Amino acid sequence: MLFPTTLVGSYPQPEWLIDREKLAGRFPPRTRARELWRIPGPWLAAAQNDATLLAIHAQASAGLDIITDGEIRRESYSNRFATALEGIDIDNPGTALDRSGHPNPVPRIVGRIRRKHPVEADDVAFLRAHTDKAIKMTVPGPFTMSQQAQNDFYGSEEEAAIDYAEAVNEEIRDLFTAGADIVQIDEPYMQARPEKARQFGLKALNRALDSITGTTAVHICFGYAAVIHERPSGYSFLPELSGCSCAQISVETAQSHLDCAVLAELPGKKIMVGCIDLDDMTVESPETIAARVKRALPYVQKENVILAPDCGMKYLPQDVAFGKIQAMAAAAALLRAEFGG
């Protein structure tokens, strides 16, 4: 199929499940933030399952081709996995600067980072049991987690990133075993801290992907639109991902009006073209979305283009998010009619 559609990862959690006002009123959690959940502990997992079913149904109803679990069980894209690892003191967090330059509580590394058990494999199994479509699961990247932590153990950030990569590699293997068709690694801090990413980020990312045979993707972005409103017109770290062993790369183009010429520097990669502006609460027309995708076509073969939002949709109102992904599916239909397939 030409121009398949998918989420980057997250979909809005319902108001009855999580306090969305509290969620939006703070920086994305790096440590656990259990106070955000409205459902008491004994019933929380069941409530998260119910909300995940709603997210699956919304994606299928909108016409998306590749389905995620909406990251409904997560307080942020990274903290659920990052706080489940050995070597992390979750009761006494540290502090690190967020990509916006503000201090934020973060996991504190006090020992060797190791994965104790699969973290998201059950999430994949649940998703696989409730849709016949292709499914994708996301996991935070090793470089990003190394930047979202206070290192009180390792001699260098690079050493920490490599051990994070070992943990991610083990997790990815279990996600494919559980039924994932695609596993996406989220590495937004490669854009935020490009010099460090060049020093050791790509090395850590490739270690996370070492000997993985399933279809893998990497997401790199400018941050949540709800948190970071201003966008540069180009990436500070993107062509370097041509040296990554992943099959797909997810970029945002809509809000930033990205100069898509840079995509020509990623030959052979499938590109998730971010074509939904998450800072705009109006639902774009299918024609507007299709026009955004066409900006990439001089530089990416049509067979290698995937439609997606710019980033995760968790901060959007549910009706807006649904309208946008429905319009994105309609845009894909327009593109198929024009280009075949």
C-alpha cells in the first residue's frame, strides 16, 4: 500500500482516566507521576485497558493503517520504561535540564543500568489481541534517557547511554516476540543536543538496534507543541541518521514548515512525514495535509512515504485528535488516487 498512515505513538487519554489539566500544566514527567491518574491503584490497570481499547477503536474508525496502543498506560513517552530499570533510585530522584532549559525531576542513576524484566511486552500482546491491522510499539531511546537522568554512577554519559542501549535492545526483542510489527525508538534529544548526539548518541542507538531483524523506526522531533511552541525551520541532527540501521525515520514537517530537501540525505529510509500540526487546534482539510506530504515527494520515493502527525498527540483534545487523524486518512486516499496504489 502506498502512503500508509499511523500515529507517532500517543493518543489523548480520556479525562476520566488522567487529570489532563495537571498533565498539561507541567513539563512531561521523567520520574513517576502517579498523582496524575484519577483511578485508584487496584482498578487502574483495568481502566487503562478500557481506555486503550477506545484508542485502538478511534484509530481504526479514523482509517489508520498501522495502530499503536496510544501510549495510554504511560504518564509520558519515556518515564514508564526509564523508571523500570535496575540501577535507578526512583524514590530519590535527581534533577536535569529539560530540552526547554528548565530543571525537571529525573531518574537518578545509582548503579549499573540493566533491564530487570520486559516492560511493554504485555502492552503489545494486548494490542495484538484487539486489532488485525499492523501494530507499532514505541520505546524511549538510549541517548534520550541518558539526557533525562542524573548520573551519579557512571564515569561518563556515554557509558550510561550504552547500558541504556543494552536494555532497549533486550526490550525490542521481547516486543517483536510479543507480536509487534514495528518498534519505534523515540530519540527527541538527538535534535535538542546534537553535539552530544554526534559524540555517542548514534553509537548508542545502533547498539540498541544491534542484531534486531524486525522493522524498526526512529522518531526525532522538536518537542511537544503544547510545551515548545517555536520551531526552527530545520533539524540540527537528522542527516546523521543515514548511519542508523533503522528502516524508518519519523520527522515533523507541518508546524516547522521543514525544508524537506534534507530528506534526500536519508536514502533508502522510509520516512514518516509529520503532516499534522499539533499546535493548531483546527482540523486541517485532507487537501492541506496532502499538500504537506507532496513537499517531501521530490526527495523521497512515494513508496517510502508514511503519513503521521508531527509528534505524539497526547495533549490534544480528543475530538480534535480524532478529526485530524480522520483527515490524515482521507489525505492518504487522495494521494493514492493521484499517484496510484
